[in-house]
Amino acid sequence: MADDTILITSEGRVATLTINRPDRLNALNEPTRAAIVSALDRFENDPDVRAVILTGAGQKAFIAGADIGEFEGRTPVAQFRVMNSPETNAFEAADRFPKPIIAAINGFCLGGGCELAMACDFRIASDKAKLGQPEINLGLLPGGGGTQRLPRLVGLGNAYKLLYTGDMVTADEALRLGLVSEVVPAADLMTRVNALAAAIAAKSPVALRYIKEAVRASVRAPLDEGLRLERTLFGLVFASEDKVEGVEAFLQKRKPEFKGA
Ligand code: COA
């Protein structure tokens, strides 16, 4: 399935959403963000999709940020509406997406691109990738969660440095900072991410969903509340058919076949 701005492919239980504006370095304009939101909505409701990969078309960029062309001449009121509309807020859609979502960072990952990658569950980068929040160079600040998610991933000092300077970091530096989980040679990026996504997609969808809910709470709720939620969700998952299958398969020394119920 394809439209102008994104491509969707699937292999087994893994869907890949590719931002498809390579001549603009996959910059996020309003139609692209709307297409991401609606694709994630479809994936959420499709039981055959158990994990999602987000990447960019072409050799050069994951996403080089918001489409700067859209900033010119746009009124503050229009900008406010666009940023707060659930139909176009791809950052919130990725963050709330209840299934595993992995960013495969294949090149420039800047501004809103880095913010969208940070809204995914984790990030695997090609050794050619460059990451950063260059909004300061435009006289702006990040508007897709960069001031909130970046310090949580890399710590306050590293976040301030990236946000104040607008400097890009290499994939290796991003790994050292904790911004990405793994760096792989560019030619191997999709093989590695596909393998990881397929391995995750074979796990219990019920357990994955509630792991995600509990982990999301860890950066939002006080510790005691998060721990209570974890115990509650453990009880809920304990009642799932997938738990019966997982325990039985272990005891029978066979591979489990999880159904998501
Ligand atoms: N919005 C709109 N268009 C963009 C874009 C963006 N964020 N990033 C790149 N493009 C366009 C360029 O204008 C250029 O278009 P053109 O061929 O019509 O001139 C095309 O994509 C290719 O980019 P180019 O700048 O020629 O590539 P480069 O290799 O010289 O530089 C970057 C790559 C990423 C360093 C540079 O494009 C850049 O700084 N982009 C903006 C990054 C940014 O500030 N993002 C945050 C936005 S809030």
C-alpha cells in the first residue's frame, strides 16, 4: 500500500512505514504527519501487525526535520492548531502506539526526525547516521517533544548541549549518549532491524502491550504509582491465554505460539 508521502510494506507480523520524500530528505510536512498518524491507527487495529519499523526512503536521510518550507508565512494560530491536532501529531501517535515501534535511522535524523525517533520505543542507527536538534539555528525550539524526551534519554547536560548548540552527533556518539541502542553498518541496517522486529513480533502481544504501558508510566507517574500499575498489569497478563501457552511451552520444551489473547 502506498500514498504520496509514506510507503507501507509488511513481512510476516512486521509492518514497515517508510517516509517517502527523499528529495526533501524526508522532511515532515503536514500531509506526511497525517499519513503517519492514520497508518499507525490502522496498524493498531490490525491484529496481524505485531511490531512496526519506522524508517526513511533513500540513502541519505531518516527524516531531516519539519518541512521548513511550511514555516514561512504560517500564522501562529495556524501553527498552534497544526501542532495540537491529533490528526497530525505524529509524535504523540508514535508515543501512544500500543505495539512495539522501532526507528531504523538510516541517515540524517534531525529536529522533528529525531523527535519522532525518540517517540518510538527504541532506535537502531546506521553508522552513517547523524542526529541532532538544530531548531536553535532557525531561532526556534523543538516542538515535537525534544525538550522532554531528549533529557530523559541522554541526561540534562547532554540534552542542553545538543539543544543549545544545534550540533549534529555521529551514530557512535549517539550510542555513547544513549540516544540510540545499537549502531550497525549502513548496508546491514534493515536486516538487523527486521530480525529484531520479527523476534519481538513472535512474543506475546498481550505481554508486549502491557510492558509498554508500564514503561510509559515510568516516565510519567511517581515510582509507587508505577510499581502498583506494574503489579496490576502483571495480574492482568497472568490471566491471558498467552501466559498459559508460554508456561506450557516452557514446561513441554517447545516454542510457544502466542495468539494475543
Ligand atoms: N525542510 C524542507 N526541506 C528540506 C529540509 C527540511 N527540514 N531538509 C532538507 N531539505 C531539502 C533541501 O532544501 C534541499 O532541497 P533542494 O534540492 O530543493 O535545494 C534537499 O532537501 C536536499 O538537502 P540539502 O540541504 O541540499 O542536502 P545537504 O546534504 O547539503 O544537507 C542537511 C543536509 C540535513 C544538513 C540540510 O539539508 C539541513 O540542514 N536541513 C535542515 C535540517 C533542520 O534544520 N531541521 C530542523 C527543522 S525544524
